[in-house]
Amino acid sequence: MTLTGAILRGAALAVVLASAGPAAAAPDCREETALGRDYLVCTADPAKDRIVMAVENGNGAPYGRFGPFVDAEAARGRTVLFAMNGGMYDGALRPIGLYVENGQTLKPANTRTGPGNFHLLPNGVFYVKDGRAGVMETKRFVASGIAPDFATQSGPMLVIGGKFHPRFLKDSDSRKIRNGVGVAKADGAVTFAVSKQPVTFWEFATLFRDTLGCDDALFLDGTISSVYAPEAGRRDFIYPIGPIIAVVE
């Protein structure tokens, strides 16, 4: 190759690399403390990071754990940078509330009353659409007509318009390992959190509102709370899980 040809080829390669933009990075994971309780917190930018949800493999069986999901994504040429259990599920590991994947509603919204945390109304929906994310009360979300790319319903809501869920008690003694998701009011960043010690709903809501700046946040589950965050040294696999929320590249 001539010197001129090498220069031209190098210039062309530089243009291609520049147009490709920066490679996706794993969500920023860090430790946070609120009211004396410790948490792992991971933040993603829905405008830049690809936030997806998954529950079943290509054969119609639930993934059940992070490992099979990570392997399936790798077979598709994608890397899972972060994942968290993403909502409550039935005995078959399938969602009990609204679940939307790749624009298809696989389970309609559940607005019934009933027992358990899911029915501690108001519950809510975490959704992603066109590079933006949100957390909204379920009935409000249904009335909004939003057609999300991905969505999962869980409950209860932790923070609603900057206020704690009306059923939360500051002096509650019901503590469990808990995980949830919120959207920052300032910049729309999605913040995932899991407690390192058992916490009350009040304590968990305090983290999202007062420490993480989320006016709206949603409880995803308790006890089985699991995280796949290699950059933070977490690859939880103890409990079976249903829906999965993930950041992939």
C-alpha cells in the first residue's frame, strides 16, 4: 500500500469510528446511605442506554434467573451490563400485572384489589418509551394512553409526586431486603436500588425521594431482590425471578 493510500484509509476509518459514537458503558453503580441503611444504587440514562425487559426465552419458558437471560442475549450478540428482578410474578414466574415487551402487551394492567404488597394501592408502572422512562400510578398510566416500548407493573408505589405512599408508617417494624426503581426529577435518569440490609417501606421511600431526587418511585419486590451488576461485583442467583429489567448493548 502506498503512503497516500494508507493515509486515506486511516482517515476513512477515523470517520467511521467518530460516527459510531462512544461505546455504551455499564450503569453507574455506587453505594448510598439513607437513614442509616445501606443500598446499592445503579443509574442509567434512557436516552443513551438501552433499557429492556424480558421474561421468557425463545421457547416460551421463563428465564427464571439471570444466567439463562445473559446467555441468550450473548447468543444474539448483545451484552447484559446490568439487570434486576423487575416486578411480581405468579407460581409460573410470569408477571401478575401489566407487562409490555418490545411494544407488545403480554399481560394487561391489573387494577383489581387483593392481598399483598402488589395490591397495596396505589401500585404503579415503570415504563420506557422512545428514549424516555417514567414511573406512574397504574390507573393514571392506563388513562394516559401511553403505548410503551417496555413496561412492568408492580406495587406499591413508593413515592408519588414527591409524597410517600399514604399507607407507609414511619415507625413500622416490617423490614425486608427490598428493590425498586425511580426516575430522577432533575434529568430523567433511571435509578435502580436494592437494600443491603432489611428496610421498611418508609426508609426505602426516603432513599428515593430525599437522597436520589426521585419524585416518583416504584417498589419491585422484597426478599427475592436480585441484581446482576458485574461492575459492582454482584451476580445474584439464589432466588428464582420473573420479569427482568436490564441494560444491554
